[in-house]
Amino acid sequence: MTRPLVMGVVNVTPDSFSDGGLYLDHEAAIAHGRAMAAAGVDVVDVGGESTRPGAEPVPVTEEVDRVVPVVAALSPLVRVSIDTRHAEVADRAVAAGATLVNDVSATLHEVAAHHHVGWVAMHMQGDPRTMQRDPRYDDVVDEVRSFLVARADAAVAAGVGEVWIDPGIGFGKTVEHNLALLARLDELVATGFPVLLGTSRKRFLGQLLATADGVADPTPPDDRLEGSLATAVWGYRAGARMVRAHDVDATLAAARAVAGL
């Protein structure tokens, strides 16, 4: 049975919104990635800089030190992507075995072209420090689609053979913006570029779940599985080719269920 793809998250950081600090130790991160590979994920996404709202930048040398040993250990076992917005980090990670650059800045296509690896262009309004202060759009779907197609076309022109687009759920978007992008995800799929969707454990899910429960405070990140799976399945059915997930066992099961439909 052919199923949609799953990208598992390994955050080698002290401050990521969901699992910050759990996998800052290299051995812990490698063990987590190996478990994901054994579970059957298609890609393990290794990141060394938190891009949660309000996060401060990490020095490039520190980011490199965090991710390269993890990439090197995992790449013989599973496909590895490097989650970064810095060219030097991408260079070093690819040299260590990464074959996909997951680029929240949508600026590193020339790095991917140079190394003949895949590239993900993600949409973000502003940067992590500012993106959630007051995000505004006239039509969020039209603006995100136009931006991503322009970046993807530039990557193809530069010689990148594998180009993905990601609407950047939660990156400079309100709850309403995120829901509009999900409701009209088929418009991104219609561009012809494969879509990567990342909703796992994000704050808007915590807000939606809190509303459903009739409480004021968002549901905490480790209690957002239902929303993560619901939006993953929604994305798959809309045509997204891959979802990025923290809870890989449940997401793989959901992907197999979708394939069965």
C-alpha cells in the first residue's frame, strides 16, 4: 500500500516550543532519530535553531555543532533533512549526509543547487522574533501561493531537481490565516510542486482545542495529538505529499489509513 510521506522532527535545541531540551544532547537526538527511522518515517528533519515565535537567533557555529554529528549518525539509516536558514549550516549538514534542505527562510535554493540536493521553500512573514506580533494579509492564500511559486520557480531555474513548498503554518499567521491555508490547501497542491505541511503540535491547535473544551488557556503542546492528526489527515486528503510530525507512530498510522481510503 502506497501511503503519503512522513517527516519526523528532531530538535537539537534547548528552546523549541514542543520538545526543547529533550534532544539537545547528541546521543539523545541520535537515539530519537533512530527510533523514528525504525518506525518507518521517510525523512528525519534535524534542526539546531528554534524558530518558535519570539526565538532569538543562534550563532552559526553553535548551530553547526548541534546538528552535524546528529546528521552524520542518522544519514546512513534514513533520509535526513536539515532544518536551517543559514547557508553554512546547510553546507556542513549536506557534507555530513543530509539530502534535503528544509529552509524556513526560502533563500537557500542556490545551496541546494550547488550540492544537487532537494529543497523546501517555506513561507514566513517576518522572522521568528517578530512574525507573530501583528501578521496581516489581504488574501493569505493568494499571497502565500504567489510567494512560494516565485521561490520554487527560481530554484528550478537554478538547477534544483527536487523542490517542495510549505505554506508555513504558524509562521507569521493568525489562527484564521492558518485555517484559510488549510481550507484552500488544494490551491497550493495545484501549483504542481509537492506540498510539505507542518501543523504538528502548533499553538493554533492548542487554541482550537481549548475553545472546543470551553477553556481559556491553549492546550499544551504535548496534548495536541488529536489536532495534529486531524490536520495531517486533512492535508493528505487535500493532496499534501508529506507532513512534518513529532508523534510519528500515530502519524504513520494515519497516513496508512488515508492510503487505504
